[in-house]
Amino acid sequence: MLSVDGLTVRAGDVELVHDVSFGIAPGERVGLIGESGSGKSLTALSLMGLLPEGVTATGRARLGEHDLVGVPESRLKRLRGRELSMVFQEPMTALNPLMRIGAQVAEVMTLHGRPRDEARARAVELLDRVRLPEPAQIARSYPHQLSGGQRQRVMLAIALANDPSLLICDEPTTALDVTVQKQMLELIAEVAPALLFITHDLAVVASVCERVIVMYGGRIVESGPLREVFSRPRHRYTQGLLAASKLTPRGTRLPTIAGSVPPAGRFPAGCVFRNRCPHATPQCETAPDLTGDGHAYACWHPAEENPAQEHPAEEHAADPAADRADH
Ligand SMILES: Nc1ncnc2c1ncn2[C@@H]1O[C@H](COP(=O)(O)OP(=O)(O)OP(=O)(O)O)[C@@H](O)[C@H]1O
Ligand SMILES: [Mg+2]
């Protein structure tokens, strides 16, 4: 349904996202993970046609029969909020503080041609669908009268208003407390027609998605079924990410991946991870291709398929969901 092929994002001559390809089937929930600065948001914003000033995307992305990259803004405007919608981290900045909730939900429908009365009625239905208590009363409220969790539900109602075929969420629950976050994640997983879910929280991705894409340095370094990637990571970056997410019994973090993410444009040539990778060899100066059906990875020296042979102690790190209660 969504197919992205060779998506590259640049700011001037600096490449921020390089040759990214993936697909999402109807009903599928795909997680996009990676450290800060890995290119997750820019990938999503390219699909929405919402890249910042001075940043451009090339390559191909199609949603159903619609092209998303390299098409005029007027065409994207018709698709945004209708064929695909996005929920961002901070709902307060996205809502108009001077407009009642119901009117804001209705507006995204009238903008796409739905009659006003019908849109008003459906707005209340949508507020109910995202499990807001007393939806008619919420519709008459202003954003400041709602809690952060309720405002995020309103954003989800707005995103769903025109029955999009794809929902993109970028760190939608980072600002919420843990209990509210859990309910919100369950709701997103339930209502999304198909989902691209961006987060740096591996436990969150494990609770929502069935497939995962790992990005680093603007590239996809590994992708595949979530259980497989999390229990048998092959790329050394994924392996490090999973090990670093593991909390020890005393609640202290294990060492994180050595070094830090370089600024955009400063990644090494060849394998982008090689300057932080304990397994790097001269071969890594040549960029490895992303290979493998289903579970794919771009690494010259992948971890053993059976982790017990190599790092017996790391086997537990493969299930960050088990740590959720500790976060
Ligand atoms: N407008 C811009 N101009 C130049 N560089 C940018 C611009 N926006 C983002 N970048 C750079 O592109 C890289 C990828 O950014 P992106 O926002 O996609 O990262 P991310 O994976 O979403 O990170 P985070 O987890 O912090 O949200 C970063 O190095 C960032 O500094
Ligand atoms: Mg981001």
C-alpha cells in the first residue's frame, strides 16, 4: 500500500537520508527506530510533504495510486489529512488555543469537502472513538481545559477524521506519563488503518508494532519482523541499541553504544556505523548493501544468527518489552 523506493533527503549538498526503501501493507504496524539524528522524522516528513525550508527529497514514494515525492504542494495538500495523517509529539502546539475542540476536529473534514453539520456530528463520534469521556462536552471545550493525554487523543481523532489509509506517529507519547502512555499506545495500535510509528523507545515499539526498521546515519541498517530483529539482531548497531536499552536488576543502565552520533554530513564513508563499531575492519570502508528477505541487514560482520553462541549474556536484552514496567 505504501511503497518507498530510494528516498534521499538533502539540505544543500548534505545528505540527511540516503536511499531509503521500505513498504507497509494495509493493516500493518511498522516501527521506525534509531538514535536521535538518525533521520526518522525527515523520512516521515518527506512522505507528508512537510520538510523544513531548504530540505528536499528525491526518490519515489507511493501511497496506493498517489505519488508523494516530487509532486506539487497543491496535490499533497489534498492527500494530507485524507490519505495519510500524522500525529506529532506535542499536541499543545498543534491545536489552536482559541478554537473549541469540536470545531477543530470538524474543520479537517470541512476542508476536505464534508458538509458542516455532518462534520460537527462526526467530530463527536470521533472523540468517542478515541475514548474521550463525555465527547459532547469535550467538543465544547478549549485545548487548555484538557489534560495532555486528552489533547493527544484529540490529535488522534483529527488524524483519523477523513479515514486515512496510513497513520504516521512521531514520538506521540513521549510527553505523557507512563500509564497514560500505555493507554494511548493501545488505542493507536487498535485504530490505525496501517501505521508507521517513530520512536527511540524500543519497549514502545515492541508493544505496538509487528515489524521494525532500524535507521542510523540516515540509512536503514536493519529491518524485519519485530520478534526476529529483537531476539536475533544481526547488525552491530541494532545489537548495541538493544543491549543499551536493557536495564540491569538494580536499575542502572548498561553501557550505551560507544561514541556518539555524528552530526549530519559527518558520518564515515562506507558503513556509517564503522567509527563506533567494535567489529569494524577495512572491509567496512565499502558500504554494505541491505540484504536478506524478510529480515534484512547491511553489515559485513553481522552477529551470529544464534546469539547464544556469541553473547550468551545478551539474550535477555532481546526483549525490551520485559523492561517496560521499569521505565
Ligand atoms: N532543516 C534542517 N536542515 C539541516 N539539517 C537538518 C534539518 N532538519 C534535520 N536535520 C538533520 O538531519 C538529521 C536527521 O534528523 P531527523 O530529525 O530526521 O532525526 P530523528 O531520527 O528524527 O531524531 P530524533 O530522535 O532526535 O527526533 C539530523 O542530523 C538533523 O540535525
Ligand atoms: Mg525525530
